[in-house]
Amino acid sequence: MPTPQPVLSPLTTASVFLVLTVDQGGEPAVRDLLGDLAGLQRAVGFGHPAGELSVVAGIGSDVWDRLLPGLARPAELHPFAELHGARHSAPATPGDLLLHIRATRQDLCFSLATEIMARLRGSVGVADEVQGFAYLDQRDLLGFVDGTENPVGAEAADAVLVGEEDPGAAGGSYVIVQKYLHDLDAWNALTVEQQEHIVGRRKLTNVETGTPGSHVELNTITGPDGSERKILRDNMPFGSPGSGEFGTYFIGYARTPAVTEEMLRHMFLGDGATEHDRILDFSTPVTGTLFFAPAADTLDSLAD
């Protein structure tokens, strides 16, 4: 198995999410950056090992053949599929390159993002930029713990990393990102019991309630053998109290995008018994993009 990018790194307390579009003619600069990305991360993080600085690069469907013409296209790489339910929609938005930067310190994320953009300036456009932070005891801004069901160890690797089913993409991972904006005034007007009914967890203890049609139930996907199919979420809260913007940046890594896409279909289109995930009445996605994060060996080879 090729060496993967650090998609399996543990949750951190700070992050930067950069979604970029590659200009026509900007491909050489982007390839050079990707080939040197691991070295750039080491240079910035070397003097601060406790900072646990890491970066994952994902490449979008529309730019893959332009950017990496000599590499086999991942079998399931395609544009993000928009969803239009009876009440809520998940939009698809532009994005050729995802840079997911993590650390225990925001200044390290900022420093690496600055170096990356200095290399890419004039070759890319910025579609979205979000600085995420850990909130209290790993809670989102809705007040509930996020990421509880993330797989760990060998289970995580099996759920997240492409294997023998697509040899050219082995060691890579599909990643879907969405930026959600919360109506906290409306959410906080609910009672705790109403919030727990929507989410499907106790707010204080994080214990599942088993509520039919809850966010937890709709995001539980099972395979033909009845086993649960997992993804790895690295969601982070973000916000600006001064402007009244509050949200969650959803980022889900998976061996196949089909699992995450099935979760989103349940949320936005319902599952037959439930019309939609009621959390969407208070949380609206404003972006949506699908990327493939190749193995680290693949990116390193671009330096040649």
C-alpha cells in the first residue's frame, strides 16, 4: 500500500480550509507546490513538534486531467452531486484544490497557509477560506459533541483509504467538504429536549437516544451485510461573533464517496419515513465539493 497523506491524523484544535480554483496556465505552479508540499510542511513545523502541523491536499474532478495528465484518474472521482429536497438543497460550488491544514496552534496553520498562497499567487483563485477551531470539549456551535463515531486504528484505515479495488488510486481517499451556516438564534430558542430529539444524542452526556428520524439515525449507513459503513469526519466550528456568522465546516474522508453521498441523500431527501434531517431547518450548506486526496507518494513524485 502506498503511503497515504495524513488523513488519519487525530483531531486538532486549529485548522485552515482552503478551496482554490486553478487558473488556465496555473497548472505548473500547482504541480510544483504539490510536489513540495510535504517539505514545506516540515519546514514550517520543524521548530514546533508539539504543534502537530499537517496538511492534506485534495484534487477536484474538473482539474484532474489538466493538472495530472500522466496519472490514472480515480475510479469514483466526479463533481459533487447537488441535492434538491422538498425543503432543503445541497449546492455544488467551484473547487479544484483543497488544502486541509491542521495543528494544535492556529499560528502554525496560518503560517503554512501563507507560504502555500505565496507559492500559488497568480496561479489560483480562492473559492473559500475558513479558519476552524476546537470548541469546548469537541462540540460544534450547536452545543453537541461532533465526531463521536469516527473509526479508529485499522478500522479507520479500512474505511478511509482506497485499496486493491482501484490500484492506481491505492492509498488515497475521497473527501467531501461543505460549509454550513447556523441560525443560532432559532436553534437556541428550542428547549434542550427538542434539540436532543433532532440530533439523537443527549446534549450533556453525548449518549445516543435512538430517536427515529434523528440526525444520528439518518447518518447511520449500513452495507448489504448489515454492518455500519463509516467515514472519518474532521469537522470544525468557525464563526465571527461581530458579524453574526456561525457555522460548521464539514469534511468527510472515505474510501468511496458513495457512503458520504448516501448520508447526504438521507439528510436532504429523507429515507422514506423521514422527509429530511431536521437539523437542516437550522443549518444551511452554502458550499459543496468533492475531491480526491492522492497518496503521499503520488504527490512526492510530482517533484521529479
